[in-house]
Amino acid sequence: MGKQRVLSGVQPTGNLHLGNYLGAIRTWVDMQDNYDNFFCVVDLHAITVPHNPKTLAQDTYTIAALYLACGIDLDHATIFVQSHVTAHSELAWLLNCITPLNWLERMIQFKEKALKQGENVSVGLLDYPVLMAADILLYDADQVPVGEDQKQHLELTRDIAIRFNDQFATDKENPVLKLPEPLIRKQGARVMSLTDGTRKMSKSDPSDLSRINLLDPPDLIKKKIKKCKTDPVKGLEFDNQERPECNNLLGLYTLLSGKSKEEVAKECQNMGWGQFKPLLTETTIEALKPIQEKYQSIMNDKDYLDSVLREGKEKAETVAHETLTRVKDALGYLPLPNNN
């Protein structure tokens, strides 16, 4: 038995923040030795909402470099760009044709984003989960690291795979598409906004003060933590529903310092915010320093980064082509004639 395969991706829309790192990327780094990992920069997903074409390519480089800077090891992982592997788009279309429309219309994220976009909402936004399903199914992923907000999309992926196998697999013991399982990390899975402890930290929040980006310089980190929302109560504590910001900031400190929840609770129980915020600031700056230094080194060597993405594309394409061929065979398509 070989290693189980993990597939995950990040959109190249702006800088990654602490929520992305603590909720997802650090999980991948911690577990990568145990899996066959495929990590994708999902640039096709990036255009499901209005985007800036002048920055898309550079943002794609940034995400790829941050994967490496955060500790993704090429001995255990393949890093590639989604649009470089055309099988993603092709499989998405094939799956579109067997996915009921009402399955997509019930997706919570579509409803939320469609309300914001109004009449400008695109078919691509509605179809986002089918493309996500294609991303996952192309690589025969055993597990997919997802946050709670993406769990519904993974359930849809499984539904699509089951539907396809039921309709087109000739041997039920050998399904065409593998059913993936969610891999959800409890601790650190939901890092909340610095301006509202009840809302998840997000790249789409219009206020940059709501998040700490992985590439924020020390002065900006200090400013954001100084301005972050707190409460007037002295003494800091976890798990008080009346103090969501307190719970969030203590959680950040726990994750970034490497201390246990019990250690942090004891250390901070008698602190005021004037004492805690400088502690959190220093801890955050020190935790991000090695990532930022490695990122700059990688970005200064574009030839290396290009070689990583080129090799990643070749590896990903080989696996994706095998799956796409199985799907097209099951659907009855005419294979490409041989030259002989």
C-alpha cells in the first residue's frame, strides 16, 4: 500500500493571512511526510468573482512561493498551477453535464456571494463547486483538508462521484471516480477577524485591519494588533461566549507561541490588554519572520520558482490525464486514434 493522497488548493487573490496558515497550510506541513501531497494554486477559481488581470500572474507566483516558504517540502509534495493543467477545465465540463442544477443552487457560499454581486453574479460562481469537484477527483484524492465552510462543497464532490459511478461505471467493484474524505483539523481551523471575533478572518474583508497577512512587516503587525477589537474586562480567558475577541486573540497566541492552552490560560489570566497586546505582537512577528525571509529568497530566484511549477505541472498532468481518460472512456468518447 502506498501513501494516501491529499489534494488542496489556495486562490491567488491577495496575500495569505494567519487564518490560511494556521487553519490549513501549517496542517499540511505537519502531516506532509505521511501523504502523497498535491498542492494547487487555483487560479481558475480566482475569476469566478471580479479580479484584476494585471495582478493575477504575480499573485499566483506569490502563493506558490508562500507554499514553499511555509514549509511545503518538494520531496513529499507537488506544487502546480491549476490553469497549467487543462484537464481541470475539461473534467469540470464533463461533470457539469451530470450534475443537477438544484444541487448547485442550494450551495450556501453561492447564495451569500450572489447576494453581494446582485445582477453581476456569473455562471462561474454558481459552477465553482463542480470545478472544485474536478480538482479533487482528477487526482484520486483520499483526503482533502477543508475548513467547515468548505465541507458542503466536499459533500457535493462525493455526491457527484457517486452519481457518476452509478450511471457510468460498468463494474461496481471498480468505480471510475474515488470518493474523497474530509480532513478537518479542530485546533486552529477557524481563526477569527481582528475587528470582529464572531467572523472568520478573510481575504475578502474590505478592511485590511481585520487580518494579519503572512507578508505584513513588523510595523504593520504592531499597528493591527494595537487597533484590534477587545473588551473592557481585565483578566483574559478562553471559551467565554461573551468575549469572542478575547478567545480569538488567546487562541492566536497559543498557536503562534507553541504553548498549550492550559499554559496560556495560566500565563494570561491576570493580564490586561495593555500587557497582552505587546506579547502577542512580538510572538506574531517572531513566528512570521522565518516565513518572510524564506519567501524573499524564493522570489529573488524566479528561475527556481518557474522550475518548481514546471515540474509540478508535469507530475500533475500525468495523474490528471489518467483520470480524465477513465472518465471519457466511461462516457463513451472516441479515443484519439493511434498514429500506426
